[in-house]
Amino acid sequence: MHEFNFKNNELYCENIKVAAIAQTVPTPFYLYSYKTLVDHYKKIRSAFRVLDPLICFSVKSNSNIAVLRALVRNGAGLDIVSGGELYRGILAGCDPRKIVYAGVGKRPDEIEYAIKTGILFFNVESEEELNQIQRAANSLGKKVNVAIRVNPDVVPKTHRHIITGKGETKFGLDFETVHKIFNSQWRYPSVDIKGLHLHIGSQILDAKPFVEAIKKALLFIIEFKIPATYLNIGGGLGIMYSIENPQTAKAFAQKVIPMIKKSGLKLILEPGRFVSGNSGVLVTKVVYTKRTPRKKFVIVDSGMSDLIRPSLYEAYHKIVPVKLREDSSDTAEKVDVVGPICESGDFLGKDRLLPLVMKGDILAVMGAGAYGFTMASNYNSRPRASEVMVMDKKFYVVRKAETYEDLVRGETIPKELK
């Protein structure tokens, strides 16, 4: 459930008309519901409360510091994958001891930054990375906690680009290598190996692949007497974009809790999309309509530079007018909703049955709170959109839209070219 609903043929975000916000904030912009964001976090917290887990929101799904602050003040930790995400997390007021750091390519300077900040631990992705952490910790005179990311070779049903637990992917280490690392703890005197980390993919709709991966990890711990304190099972819970039937947090917890409880390990979860996905929409304006012998196009002022998921993943996002005309059901026709980018792959939706929309109408692209703005770019030299958060009857611009000046900030012309 989310707080984007129609009342008297107008789309509301919580208790504010989306159209009213669009009269003040130029399109395109991302619009987030504070209540939806926090409610979805609390669903996971409630479902797993018997284990008292550390729930680290996946910053890569939505890194706006207002979004992070909303979750942190409600008890969330953070799952980060870069020094920049760590910087954002600290600005949002997160306790560093509730931050875990994953990612296959952590730079030496990022590792040192995280050690100095005092994060809970690194999720280590390779032996070379572990060696780098050892060197950095030793030079700083620190003892650093890590978890080893194991690749369980589990393949969930999801898009191929967001599978991360298959043996052929770049993520994590095989069980044999992980065993070798635990047996070589003496080689890392400045590192304390605290447990295992799993993350098998994203937008996963049922518990089976999670259960399979967790079972593999727990059997490994038991068989080889691994001295683990933590088991981080990552994120990846799917949401409903169209006709999906994703598991609820409660149903997922019922499958996972008995296994973790029996193990005695401290549980960490890293939800991202489940928390932020349906908490946001992309609001965009129709700039033209165009009819060809084969298609009708609704051309809007946002595109793949703002929301790349449809182009990159063939992802479906429901698209709705924020105001429905009285005769909307009689005027529906199939259209392609496309943007201004000079690419044939620039679309937000294809063959969508939409009521009559005209130049100037406002549309909402639903389920855009995760991997929306965070994957946005300046392609075609287009400034990135603003971000807005609604809290009940008020809204706040939590990121201003970029300007043309922002596009060239930091660029210079060599004197030989002047």
C-alpha cells in the first residue's frame, strides 16, 4: 500500500493534490511520500521484531538526505556502496555503528574514510580488498570489523541485470575461498571477521531463493565451525509495479526467522526497493502529442535521463494523469509515453492504454521511488530534476532542480583554446 490515491478524480500524495504541487514546482520532479516510506520500513521492522535485527536501508535505491533522515530518525541503519553514500549517511545523522559498506571496488581512500568514520563493518568482496582493509586499519592503528560476502550461486527469477548471487557475477566469494579466509584470520591482525554477507539480487518476488541461499550459508557455518556473529542476508524484496504478486514482509519473515533463530546469529537486512519503491513517483508534463500512421506518442518533459529503468531493464511503471477528465474512460487509447532524449530507447511506457491527454497535462509515473533519481544522468545536457517530499498536508523541495550553470560547474577551457 502507498499514499498515492485518487480522490474525486485527482491524484493525491498523502493529503495534497499532486497537481497543486506541480503548479509551484516545475516539472519534471520526483515526489516522495514520507508516510509511505516510514510505513514500509516499519513493516519489515515489525515482521522481524522477534530477532531485533539491524535494518540497514539500501542507500543506492534512494540517496536523498531527507529520505535517509526520515528512515534514520525511525531507527534505520544504512547499507552503503561508496564514500559518497557514506558522506550522505553521516549528513543524514546516521550512527556510523549502524552503517555497513558493500561494493566490489572500494578505493583505498574510501576505505580509510569509512574506518575513520567508525562504521560497523565492511562487507568484503575479494581477498585483495581484505588485504587493503588490513593495510589501512594497520596504518591508522584501528581494529576493523568485516563480514565476508559469499556468493551462494543461487539464481532468483528476476531481470538478468539485477542478479547478484549467481556464480558468474562479480559479487562475493565462493565458499571455498571464504573458508580459506576464515582459516587465515592470523594474516589480518587489524581485522576482525564477524560474519557472512549475502545478497542474491533485486526485485525478487518469493522467498525460495532467499531460503536456499541462507540454508547454504548456515550449513557452511555449521560444517566448518565458522566463528560468525552476524549473518547479513541483504535485500532484494520485490514490490508490485503492475501484475506482480510479491511476498509480504510478514510472509518473508515467517520463512527466515526459524532458521536465524536456531543459528543464534545476529541478523542484518538491507531493504531498499521494498521501502522506497512505491514511496515515490516521477511527475512530468505533456509537451506535445504526435500521431503517426502506426503510433500515437505522448511526448513529456522527462525521459531516460530522469528514469532509466524502462530503457535499461524493460521495467514497467504505471503511468496515470494526475487529473482524470469526466469522459476519460470513453477516450482511452494505446499510446507510447516518450521523452525528449535523442535515443529510440527513450521511453517511459509503450502501448499504454491512457485516457485522452493533451499538451500541458500532468502525468505521474508510479513506483519511481527506488532507482529513479539515483540513476539519473545529465545525458543530452539535461539538468537533473528536483525532488519533493510530502509530509501530510505540507510539501518540501528536498533537492532543487539543477540549472544550466550546474551542468558546466567544474569544467574549464584550456588557455590554448581561448
